[in-house]
Amino acid sequence: MISFQVNSENVAFDGDGSTPLLWVLRDHFNLTGTKFGCGIGQCGACTVHINGAARRSCMTPVAAIKGRSVTTIEGLAAGNDELHPVQAAWLEYDVPQCGYCQAGQIMATVDLLQRIPKPTDADIDKNIRNICRCGTYARIRKAIHKAAELQAEGGSDVS
Amino acid sequence: MSVNASFVPHSLTRRQFLVAGSTVSGAFVLGVPFSAATAGAGDVRQLGFFIEIQTDGHVIIGTNQPEIGQGVRTALPMLVAEELDVDWDKVSIRPMPLGIVKTADGYTWKYGGQGVGGSTGLTSNWDFMREVGATARQQLIQAAAARWGISPGTCTTEPGYVVCTSLGEKLPYADLVGDAANLGVPEESPPLKDVADYRIVGKMHKTIDARDIVTGKTKYGIDTRQPNMRFAVIARSPYLNGTPKSFDASVARKIDGVLDVFEIKGPAPGEPYQILASGVAVVATSTWTAIQGRDALRIEWDKGPNAKDSSEKFWAENASMLEGSGQVGVDDGDFEAAMAGADKIVEHQYAVPFVNHAPLEPQNCYAFVEKDRCHIIAPTQMPSGASRSAAWATGLERENIHVDFTRVGGGFGRRLTNDYVAEAALISKQTGWPIQLQWTREDDVKNDFYRPAGLHEMRAGLNANGEIAGWTQRLASASKYYRRPNMPDENLWEAELYADDFPRNIVPNLRLEYFHNAIGIPRGSWRAPAHTANAFVVQSFIDEIAHETGQDPLQLRIDLYGEERELEYGGHGGPTFNPGRLTRLIKFVAERIDYGRTLPKGRGIGLASHFTFGGYAAHAIEVVVGNNGDLSIERIIAAIDCGYAVHPNAVEAQLQGGTIDGISTALGLEITVEDGQIQQSNFHDYPLARIATFPNRFEAHILPYDENPTGVGEMGIPSAAPALTNAIFAATGKRIRRLPIKDQLRV
Ligand code: FES
Ligand code: FES
């Protein structure tokens, strides 16, 4: 039995500890907001936060997160009807096309802004390595800058 | 993407009746089914749609088309809401399932044609959706007039209300919808609004369901969760047209959670595809367990007839075919005489590789096959194809197959084909369980209907004034039409060379010649099929002609495109092509990027433009290439003329996305074969470009033209790659004649 937290709830997984966290979230906890894109750590569609830091859940065996705390896109905002500033910035620039990569892009951006609150374009280029097959990069770049502004303004969630 | 019979725009005649009823929630449904006879065809097509007006004035508009990221779920309801006259912020959407009805003459549409490809999702519904809204509005007016005892002509609407100014009264739609539904449909089609009066259409609106996306609530096909659902994967033959000779599943079956293992039979070599490959299916209690089970299989493969296929052989065959003579598709004027009399001949070959669609959501499908019915939930561009695939797999009648389709995690033409639906249905039928079939990324990279590869030989003869008198494009390629049912060999060229593309009717003596290479790689429609290849080839060649004859690449294009005029265009995107619209775009992007300024060595600007399925686009790209060959894209100007932009926000997004797709593909993407096996497997060796490749100086402009919208999903891609390679030439003198660019700039 592997116990950990997902979106502030205590959970336990009773299967093979080598199962990637991605599939545990999706198939066992029905948290399908975290996406499968490549399974080898390349695309970032599966990005979640483990103890607050962005990790690719397809590369993280569930055994490795014993006792840790996982945040997924479903648990990112403070409340149910609220948005995290990064989500709000994503809406302002209407970033998603198909939308499939966007949970991962948002989780990666939240992590970036924790480390570098006001990233330059070069910081973005270096740190945001998630693939968007639809090519929303132009808007992602704008939305990241916007999110940095929103966070600097208040940091609190917007609805 | 391909022209397909089901994409033929509806030619609507008259609405026949109007029905209404109460929904479970007590709100009224105003349904407007149409019955329209297609001119000449004689078959009656039942078209339908519904609008729900809730008691609080909120309006739910059904969306009947697959949303693959192109924005159709927002754009079509905008059309309905505009004509219905409601506030956009009161509108929400409800995805509709596939609607087909059996008639004496076969299956016909219940909710209008459903399917997205060829950038027709909007244009084929442009009249239809506006008429739905206008008809409903007319009904509401009549209902209000009857209640007031006045003539409908004295009433009008304001958003959500029918208004009579002389009475000083107004009634909310919500109060009228029941009455309206009981009225007959007006004989005359209500007049549609003037474009100038639009309040919703043509304005910037955001993706209507974006909030669900950014909060992780949106359900894609892969997110389907149904009671008792089991998870399946398939080990497909790594050899093109290979089959399992034998397999040992004893280890796999011992894995806790593996429930069943069995063989899946693919099509015979050369036969049309229902599924792509033979293999062995593993069914388990979770996706990961199914993948573990698959890894534990020991399969001995019969390598089949294509075991010797290789990219090397493919390219060598193409080159040697071009030595001979092929099938002449177009032969205008006197090509030979023009070449014989030419003052100068320019001649080059260009190679365009196979590429993978790689939508970010790997293929998947939920299927539950029962004795007399089947339920499919799939991410698909072509839900009617999903129904046909499931019917093929199950033997059930199509009216007993219910198809729901989800928001799709990328299409690009891959999900015009529903092979994964057939696979899921086969597995569910065999096991009796509700099944979610999941493809891994490796499955998707190795099993695709790839963009066709080909070797293009271009030759132009110029007269003493530098004018192009003779032009030929000779293409040896793997046609997209390979293994299509009822496809004669002499039509294979038509998928790869579009007869009326530029410079036809501009260069008087023109010949198109085709040679087919029957390599065993499956191929299909990849975003802007044939246009991505031909725009690269033709726009590179124009540049080369300009440089080799001392002309300016911009001026040569302007001279060739010329003034506005309509040229005949017989293919998809016709009936006409106006090259003057390309003149306007190429001038625009050139001006925006300040083309013509003196640039230091290593810095260059490239231009390109192309007409794609009715729409026009141009790119100007500025690059810097370092001494070591490091390429940096400094600036991108993209422009589209899609006639009228219905949903400009999505037009801009498609132009940005198409540009990025074109550049990403040109830079690094290629599928190759060795010993009958696809060599690439995942994003480490199929490296889609990331954000760092694209500069913040990236402009996407919409240049409105008239009041007729064209599609927008494919127009932004074809001219991006040649603008990039033309820029590389301008910077370095190095001409890229073979895609992808990869490490060709390394010295
Ligand atoms: S699915 Fe984890 S990085 Fe792609
Ligand atoms: S929006 Fe489609 S993959 Fe990013």
C-alpha cells in the first residue's frame, strides 16, 4: 500500500509500485486532467507537481511518491470556482487550440513562476520544454508574461 | 483535408417543418430539422439542429461538428446566435452525437453533415447555421405577434426579446419558445442579416469551452470512463504488412490484471485498410497493466511482402523513375517547343519526406459491443466513418451503433480514418466487455497514414526577358490514394499534383508528370495534403529562378501573380483562384518585415505564398545562421486572406499554429523505413519543435477580402516552410532542397 496526497486528500494505491503516477491518477483515481502524450518524459502533457515542483508523472513510479503530496490541474486553483493566475492568463490569451497539452503547459508554467517570478523570453525558452502539437507557442509566451504580471499584482486567485 | 463526398457543401433548399418539446429540465427545445434535396442527386438529406432556450434566457446551442482545435465548436454557434439574436455571453454549447438515419436509399444525415477535413467545417455550415438561427428567430417573432394580435412585420428583436415599438412591448424568447414551436415554418427563408450588422460574427470571441480546458475538466476520448470498462492495447506488426506467425502469451497472462490475449487480423497486403496492421491484443484492468502484458508477449513475426522496403530504396527508385517518362496529367500549350526555344533553363530536384500526424492525444477509442448494439466514444474527425468502422468490425447495422465524439486532442487529418475505432470494436466484440483501446506514442509514430513522400523535378524555360515560358513539375512519389477502395491507378496522381495550382493558366506551356512508387507505407491526408509539399517545391523553385536570372524574388512573384482576376480552379477550393490576392499578401508581408533592406552576412529574409483549398496565405521569415550553422528564427510575419473571418480569434490561432507546424515539420521531422520497419518511435527521434524555436516577434495578420468565408485550418501551413528555406538561402547561399532541414546547415 502506497500512501500519498493528491490535491490535499489522502489516498492510497494498492498495486504495483512501479506503475507510473500518470496511470495511477488517470485509471485509479479518475483524475483525467493529467494527460498521456509520450510516456517517456518528452512532451510534458503529464506534468503534475510533487511537493510543489513540476514533475513528469509518466516517468515517476508511484512508489517514489510515498508520503508526498501531488497537485494536478484539477487541484491547482484554491477553490472550485476559482482560477489560478496562470489559468486566468491562459484564458485571457485564449491559448488552447485542441487543448490537450494545456494542463501540462500550465503546470510547467506555475513551477517556472515559482522559481523565476518574472521570466524573460530566454528563461521561457530554457524552462518550458512541453510540446504543443497545435502550435500555441505564440500565445503561451504571452500568457506566461501575463501570468507573471497577475502574480506580481496580487498572487491571489481570481475567479 | 481530402476532398470527400461527405464534405460537399449542403445546398439547402427549404426547411420543411419545425418541432419542439420539453427537455427533462423543463426548458424548451426548438429543433429545426431540415429536409433538403441535393440538386440533381435525387437523394433527400435530412438535416437537423437544435436550439434550447432556458427559462432564464440562457441559450444552449448544439454543436454537430468535431472540435479538433480549429474552433468550430465556437464558430458555428456564433452563426446561430447572431441570426437568432441573443447575447453571446448567454450562450453555451452542447456537443451532439452522430446523427444518421436509414432511408430506402441508404443512410442520410439527421443533424446535417458531420465531419471536419479539408478546412470545410465552417464553410459547409455557413449558410446552414445562419438559416437555423434566422428561422428560429422568425418563429419567435410570429409567436409574439400572434400573442399581441398584430402583424409579424411590425415586430423586431433585440437580444433575447421580441419587440414591438408601436405597442411599447417586449417579450422574452424564453416565454415564446413553446408557442413558436407549434407554428409552421415560414415558406420563405427569412432574410439573413447584412454582414455590416453583425454583433457576434466577425468579432473577437474566446473559445467557448476554454475554461473547462484550463481546469482539466474537458473530456477527450482518452478520458472516457464507463462502468466495467477494461483497458486494451495491441502489439502491432513492426513490419509493414507483417503478421504474427506465432505468439507466446504465457508470461503476459501471469501478470496480475491481464485478462485476455488474442490475435487481431489486419488487412491482406494491397487491400484497403479497415485497420492498419495485424497484431496481438492484450486486455487488462488498467492501461499500464495492458502495456506490461504487451511487453511480456513473445511474438514471432512473419515479415510479409515488404520486408525489403527501405527509404534508401524508395529514394533511389524515385530518382530512376524520373529518368524515364511518366503519366502526363496536364499538358498545356506546347511545352517541348517552349523549352527548346528557351533562352535559359533552370532545373532542380526537391525531396519531401514521409511525416507522421502525431496528434498529441494518441489514438484511442471506447467501444461496447453487445448482441444487438454498439456504443462508440471516439476522438474522431469523421464520426460517420467511426460508425462504418464499427459496423465493419461488428457486423451490426449502423442504426444500432451509437457514436459519441469528444473534443479531439489534435486531428491534422489522422482522425479522418477510424481504424482505431474498428480495433476497439473488434476487441469488445471478442471479449464482450466495454473496452478502452489505448495506443501508446510508439504505436502512433509507427502506425499511421503518413504524409506521402516524393521527389520533385522542376524545370523552367525562360525567354530573353526573364519570363517563364515553359514549366514542368515531375513527381515520383507514394500517392495518398494507395490502397483506397475502387481507386484506379490512373487517378493516383490527382492526390499529389493539383492540376490547377499555380502557375497553371499563368505559364502558358505547362506539363505535370507523375510516377507512382508503391512502397508499402500507409499514407493519408496530412494537414493541407499535397499543398505542403508543392508549396515548398514551387516556392523554392521560384526563388531559385529569381536568383539564377538576376531577378528579385518578391518582384518575380508579383509579376507572376499579377492583378486580381479569377482563374479557373477545378479542384477542392475552387471554382476559381485569384492570384491577385497572393500579390496583395506577399506585398503586405514583405512590407511588414521591411524586405529589401541591406542585411549583414548570415542574416536573411525569405518570402513565400500559396493558395490552399480556397484560402490564401503568405509568410515572410527572417533568420540568422551562425558560422557553425546554428539557425535562429528572428521574426515571422504571417498573413491570411480567408475572405471573411467569421471567428477571427480562431483564424489568428490557426495561422499561428499552421506557421509553427510548417516550421517544426520542415526543421526536423521525417519518417524513414529500413527492412520494412518504421525507424522512428517517439518524440525523441520525431522531434516536434518546442517554444524556444519561435521568436516573440511573430505577427499573424488577417487581411479581410470580401463577405465569403473560406476555411482556415490548412491555409497557414504551406508557405511557412519555403519562406524559412528561402530565408536560409538569403542568409547563407545554402539552398535546402531536401526536407527536413535537420543538420544540413552544419558545416
Ligand atoms: S506523457 Fe509524460 S512527458 Fe509525455
Ligand atoms: S493545444 Fe493541441 S497540443 Fe497544445
